[in-house]
Amino acid sequence: MPSFFEHDGHRLAYGEHGSGPRPLVLLPGLLFSQRMQEPLADALAARGNRVITLDPLGHGDSDRPRDMWRYSMTTFGGQVVALLDHLGIDQAVVGGASLGANVALEVAAAAPERLRGMVLEMPVLDNALLGCAIGFTPLLVALTFGEPAMKLVQRVARVVPRRPLPLVPEILLDWVSQDPGPSAAVLQGLFFGRIAPHREIRRTFATPSLVIGHKRDPIHPFSDADMLAEELRDARLLNADSILELRTRPERLTAEIADFVDACWKPREAPAAARSVRPRARARRARARARPRASA
């Protein structure tokens, strides 16, 4: 069962996997619930991490208002920071898929000091514009103007048993079983806001990042992942076979993500400039102590 906290007048749902001093927040894709990230969360928790999965507003078990102005990437980023505040977490690795990756970038823009690292799977940036327009415009029209028909689909999907199903069909059923009205509001809000921080802002991000991209997907083109890895100051690009690899054959990618998270929590050395200044400062203090004091 999820836990809840209140932010900006709404209840947001989250789950916790594992425990310890190394927190990691995982975010789902657009209109998916935190269930999407549970297998990865369990695997990373087994490696000694405290993994928190979050349903942003309008997703999963969180509140789902029908006002489009309540939804934006920057708002979702603020909800992640609010979750860290609620749990008393100073720093965390933050990651997600698709929408979740872009929300992590918003956290980097708003509160970089709260980040220990970012796991960015399938970021949606400049090169995804055409694919998103082709893929999501018909969905928005169906959710908005075909709401009675979509409510019928919702009712049918809700009576289908979940747990005997593999993960991918289960999360797809969760996706179509949501009330279409709030889902339409989420899409409308995102269409009218920025999808990600501008590239000039992204180039200032110094947080260690693992960018995961894959080919053969027009909504999440590999060129976006490649571009983002080049823009970020401390990023590595990891090529996935497809959008399904982490959900159906997760061993390779999970091991890469776990190793990256381990590296994020290693003690950080001081910058080279600071390391070179400190010995000189200590030497100056030693010489000052060695000088004879003038007699009164």
C-alpha cells in the first residue's frame, strides 16, 4: 500500500523499498503509476539503497484534479523536492523514464544541491517534437472529446485481474484504467508548458548523470539522449536495446544503474583548485606560528 503526503493542497502517493543512508527517487513515465518502477526499485534496494517511488500529481494513486494549470514539468519537479523535505532527505539520486527523466532535469534546475546523481532514461527533448505531436495529439483528442467512450474502456480495464499478468501488460492496464478527464488535463498542461529546461540551462548541470537511450522509438529518439549526454558536464550514455529491455530483460541495465548509484555515493574529492590551495594555506599558518613575536 502506498504512503501519502500533502503538497500544495493535494495528496501525493509514494512507496519505499529498502532502507539505509543512500536514498534514490524513481519517477514513472507519462500517465503511468509508480508500479512501472517497482521491479527496478526492488533490485536497487537489494543493493543497499533506500528507493522511493513517486506518483506525481495526476498519476497513479495521487490526487487527480481536472485543472490543466496544475500540471507542468516544473510543478512535478517541485513535488520531488517536497517529497525529499517530507522524508527529511538532504540529497538523493533522482531518476525516471520519459516524463520522469525530464522531471529529474527540473529538479537539477531548481535545486541542484539536493541531487547526488541523475538516472535519465528516454529523455524527451528537441528531437522528439514530431513524434510527440503524432503520438499524443490523437490521445488528447480521444481523452477530451471521447470521454464517454474512454470511460467505458476504463471500466472494462479495471475489472481485469492484474497480478497474474507480466509487468508490461499490467502497467498498460493501469494506464488505460484511469479516469480520462484528469489524464486529458495532464496532457493539456504539459502541452502548454516547457518540456525541459533550455539547453543553455542544461549545460550548467554538473550532477553526475547516467543517460539511457534506445533506437527505433520516435517519441524517445536516441538523438535526444545522445545530445543530453553531450550537454551535461558529467554524464555517461548507455545504449538500451529497446524501450522494453529494462522491463522484460532488466539484468544488464539494472547492473549498470546499480553501479552508477554506487559511484554517486562514494566520498567526493575536493576540486583540484581547492586541494592545491589547502596545503599552501596550512604552510602559511605554520610559518606564521613559527615567527618570533615582537616583544612589547
